[in-house]
Amino acid sequence: MASAAEPSTTWQKYETYSLPTDPKQGDRATVLRLRNGRRPHMQTFWVSTLAWFAAFTAWFSFAPLMPEVKKDLGLSTSDVYNANISAVSATLVARLVVGPLADALGARTTFSLLLAAGSVPVFCSGLVDSAGSLALVRFFIGVLGACFVCNQILASQMFSREVIGTASAVSGGWGNLGGGVCQIAMVLIWSGLKQGLPHETAWRVSFIFPAAFVLIMSVVVLTRCDDSPKGQYKELIAHGAMVRKSSAKAASQGYRDYNSWILTIHYAACLGVELTTLNTCATYFDDKFGLGTTKAGLIATVFGLMQIFTRASGGLLSDSAFKHFGGGSTGMRGRIIVQMCTLTAEGVCLVIFSRMNSLGSAIALLTSFAVGVQMSEGSTFGIVPSVCPEATGAVSGIVGAGGNLGAIAFGLLFRFGPSAPETCFLLLGFIVLGCAALTPLLRLKGHDGMFTRAKVEEPGAIDII
């Protein structure tokens, strides 16, 4: 329950900061300096990024080895699609719960608990022996996908609205690199282990490595991150500098804003498509071009490794457009325009990719498609913190869950839809273009829309609690 008392002091943990900050925005940093690793802003940024990278690596650690798992366990293609859907199903529910919970408890504690809990099923991955146990293990591993919400909340708490698009996109995008790195890392680990272990034992033992990585990061997050520039929520509440939040109230505020739901659809159209592609890419290239596990995994790595710059570019472009259109209440128009352009580019590239029948052209269009889909993710979370600043966790949670909802829906498309995966990708492209057409409906309180003016004055400050 929220306390009835108002904060009585201005206590804060750190007397000075290594970055310029804006007191009107809760001492959020007004710049992002990647060479800086000092607490609270940049250390939280780097630890949060690495922790999300670890979570993403473990979350999709099965994908690159699935051809081997499928062969050794005698699975059908339908069994693989069922497991892929299972992998993102738990995340859908977890993200909805984690957002409001992080608003109340702080993203640091919530993040650490998620990582520790998620490491358990990853450690158990080597025990799967049937289609049912595979789907069950991947379901519980899906809890790690909710770590993204904590990652984005920490970014929004540490950086001001002028740079939040870049900060959240870089942190989230470099964390998402885990999806690309695991495509090659898991294959290399498996290849090394099978030199001294039986073929099937090697892939089972491989999962110990991502599980240990995640468990270690749960401790690092708890000890090296901060809930806000002023300190931990627990400390702020104890010193009377913060009112305890109600997770139920935060959820209500975030979920009642219709802009949250439009962005949820948008995120389904970008992250949902990315997750589906990560789950199917290696198998798709192996089946269509007969490349084998190693080569198909390397090609799939290209898609994931594009996160090095693509998601960050989407956030940077969103911030640049925000400033170009004057910042403040008028700047949101720029962010919305970028959102529509990136989603449209994603849809067009996906349609063309589905028509490619040569390996070279397929790789080229996969790369182009990666740029659009991942820039869309960055631009989406350039908008999220402005939807309902007092319930950023709840909004981040529901929008983040949209990515998993999309992955489930698109996974079902591959499972029960046209037998040809090329046709499934074609349909995905048209779905994305339809979602892009919803962008002009975004109308945030206190901000200009794509074709409309703000109705009320923009708030002068964004509170940290």
C-alpha cells in the first residue's frame, strides 16, 4: 500500500555525480558517456546491459543447437515450433507482472530475483528427454525475458528525456546481442565439448555455461546497480525521501492509457518478429539451403549481431528527431514520425526477404530486415517513458509483453499456418505494415501527435518515484 505521507527530506545517496544532471528530472543524466563507468548513472547502465545480455543469451540458448536436439530426441518440426512458442509464453505473463512490481520494489531487486530464478531451468536444460520436457524447460526459461523490463526501467530512471531514446536503445540493444552471440557461442561450446564427450552429452553439458553466467549476474546487479540516481528505493523510503508505491496503482495508471496499447502492438510487430526469426532462422536456412547446423547458426548470428548498432541507431534517430522538432511538447512529433518510418521499412524488407531464393540475396535481405526491425525496437522505447512517467514500469511491462504476444502469435502462424515458411514470412511483412499504419493514432498527454497539437502544457519535471 502507498503511504499517505509525503516525502519529508531531500536525502540522496550520492553528493556529486560524474555526469551533468537535471534536478528537475530527478537528477537524471543529460548525456550518455560510454567511457564512464562510475556510479550511479553509468555503472547501473553497464551492469544492467550486461545482465540483460546474459539473460537473452540463456533465453535463446536452445535455438542454435535445436537441429541437434531435434535429431537426438527424435522431434518433429511441430515439436520444435511448440517449444519455440513455449519459450516466449512465460515471458508474456512475467513482463506484465514485473513492470508494476519494479515500480514498487525497484528494478534492481526485481532484476536480481529474475536472474536467479531463471538460472535454475537453464541449469536443467541438459536433462530434457522428450518434446514435453523440452517445452516445459523452455517455458520456465522464458522468465528471463522479463529482465528486459527491468533493464529499460533502469535506463529511464538514470537518463533524462533528451537522451532516453539513445540510452534505452543502446542498453536494450546491446543486451539483445545475446540473441546473436548465443547463436555462435553455443555452437562453439558444443563443438569444443564433443571433442571429448559423446555427441549427445556435449550439447547437454553446454547449457551449464549460460546458466552460470546468469547466476553470476544476479549477484552483480544486486550489489552494483542503483534504483535511481538518488539511491535505492529502500534507502529513500527509510529516510523519508520517497513514498512507497503501490504496484496495483502503477499498473492501473499504465494500463489505462490507450497509447500503451498502440505501442504494445508496435512492439509485437518488431520484437515479436525478431524473436520469431531468432527461433526459426537457423532451421530455415538449414532446411532451405542445406547448410548444416554450424553454417546455418553462423548466418543466424548475423541477424542477432546487428544489435550492435541498429537498435541504438533507432533510439539515436528518435532523440535527434525529438530535438529537431523543438524538444519539449513539440519534440514527440519527431519520435512518432521515426516510429512509423522504421516499422514501414521493416515490413517492406520482410516481404522482399520472403521472396529470395538464393543464399546471397537471402542473407542480404535478412541484414536489411534486421536494420528495420531493430531500429523499430529502439524508437518504440524512445516513446515509452513519456506515456505515463509516474508508472514507467507498468508501461514498459505491457509494451514489453507485446513483443512476446507477437512472438506467440507469429509462432502459431509458423506452427499452424502455411506449410511453406516463405509464405509465413510474407504474411508477417504485411502484418507489420498494418501495424505501422496505426502510428498516427499515438497522442500522448502534453505532447504533439503526428498531425495534432498538444492539448495541455507539458509537465515541467519527471519525478523519480
